[in-house]
Amino acid sequence: MTAQRIYDTVADDFTRVNDLIIRRLTSDVPLVEKIAQYIIESGGKRLRPLLVLLSAKALNYDRDDHLKLAAVIEFLHTATLLHDDVVDTSDLRRGRSTANAKWGNAPSVLVGDFLYARAFEMMVELKSLPIMDVLSHATAVIAEGEVLQLMNVKNPDVSEEQYMTVIHNKTAMLFEAASHSGALLCGASDDQESALRDYGKHLGLAFQLVDDVLDYRGDADAMGKNVGDDLAEGKPTLPLIYAMAHSTEAGRTLIRQAIRKGGLDDLPRILELVEQSGALEYTMNRARTEAETARNLLAGLEPSPYKEALELLTELAVARVN
């Protein structure tokens, strides 16, 4: 199974979305255009716009507004990345320098604001109050998720339930909004709308949980980030939360201290504790459960290449760990 097979299902539409994104990035301020194009073209998978296209096509959508909706979702996502990298003081994303590393924090934040504004301009053009309701709500929830995560940095007492709330708000919410708004665009039935909304949520949770595992078992070249980056920032992700609960008193103390101070001084020992506790397998099992839930939600859709691609996405989500 390859990701390319999924993208090929909507290849023509994907090309048109990319063209639309570039056209709508135009600005009279050269630096705005330069930074926006840099991050948009930085090699991301465009999973969220892909979800819009596949969800709409799975419900037999035959007009062109799904292209604009997909671009809106990508602009919202890109704005959050610009802001995230400033908050996290990140220097690297997808193997390239972040915008804030190249141009500074202030321009990055302001261009993020520009992308939010451009997304809402295009959203208004769709003339759909239900879609505006979903996307404006999602934008607020994502911002709340960012603040929650910031509050949890260097806090070793974050519970599994609290962590799941953070990753739902911060990551899964835009997946959910993408598939949900794609369904709304088609005038979906209540059952179809609910199924595609929840599909996006569970798919997004699966992707984030696998990312948590990759932080301890990933390939830096493939990921564009280093093993242990979350620990270095003092972020208590699920593998650490589980390892703390299933280690000796000495191991638990070491993990708590590592989260509190951040950095990678104790990384080799922390990696041992995470592996020995079964935390990575536990996190992967949770990811598999979320992916399976997402797949099962598609059962009521008519068979089509687009439904099949949505099903394959649930497999791709958990197939990234060696």
C-alpha cells in the first residue's frame, strides 16, 4: 500500500487545489507572499485538504467549491504551523528551516494572521453558514488546544485523559473539520455528516498518536525532526505518561525530572524506560483502535474509489512505524 495510490484518486483536483493556493497567496506586501509561499511549499502531505476532496467525492459531489474549501483548510493549517513554530521556538520542520528561523518571530506571526484572514475571506465566498460554523468553531478549538499544550509543558502530572483532550483539540480537530465540511458541502444526510465528521476526528487522533511513537522510534531524515524532540521541549506525550505509570519508583522519578527540566540529558535512559514499560506498544494499540473506529464509520457510504481511499488512509495512519 502506498500513499500515492490514495492521492492518485483525486490527482486532478489536487493539482487544481495547489494552483488555487498559489493564486490566493498573492499579496501587495512582498514579504507576506515570500513567507507564505515558503511554508505552503515546504513539502507537507496536505492530508487535511485531501480529506476535503475525498469526503466530498465519496458523496458524489460534482461541482468545484470543494477545491476552494480544501484551500481554506490548508491555509488554516499553515497558519497554525507558523504560530506553533514561534511558540515552540522550533528551528526545523519537515527537514527545512522554519519561517521564524529564517525571518524571525514577528513576521511569522503576522503572516500566520494573514493566512487566517485569507482563509476566512475564501470561506465567506462559499456562502455556507453551516461550513462557516464548523470552521470558525474548529479554529477556536485549535487555539484552545495550543494554550492547553503550552500549560502542560514541563508538567509531569498531565493525565492520559487530559492529554487526549489536547491532541483532539490541537490536531484531530482540523481533520474533523475537513471531513465534516466536505460532507456539508454536498448536502449530506445527518447520518453521512455524522459519520464523516467522526471519521476525521478518529483518523486525526490515530495520526497524532503514531507521531508520539515516532518521537521515540522515528527516522530523523524521514520525519524532519529528531528523536526526543518532544521530551526536549518538556512535552508529556502519551508514551511518557504511560511509562511513568508503569515504571519503578526510580524510573518514574527520572521521567518526571526529565519532563520538568526539558532537554535531552537523560534521553538514552528515558528511551530504555519507554521501551521496557510497553509504552510504545500501548500507544500504537490506541492508535490502531482509533484508526479502526474511523474505518468502521465509513461502512454506510456507497462503494467508490473515494471511499476506498478514505479506508486506506486509516491503514496509512498506523503503517508509518517500522
